[in-house]
Amino acid sequence: MDGKCSHTQEEDDKLEEDEAPINVQDPVQVLSKGPPKKLKSFQDIKKIK
């Protein structure tokens, strides 16, 4: 039980840490969660120009 518990905690930490890079690398997850703020800022800049 101890091994499984510690392993699940490690997986949870890895998932949390991997969320940021995965969102940047995988367009599917980015689209599902919405466009990143950087893309929104680029769109705003184009509108201003």
C-alpha cells in the first residue's frame, strides 16, 4: 500500500508540473482549455494596429 500511495502522489506532482509544458506543446489541450494569454495579446495588438 505504501508503494502505491507514494507512487500516486508522485504521479499527481508530475501531472501538475507537466500541465504547463504540455499545454504549450500540445495544441489539442490548449484549444480545449482556451487560447493562452500570449495569443490573446497578439490578437489585441493586431486589432490596435
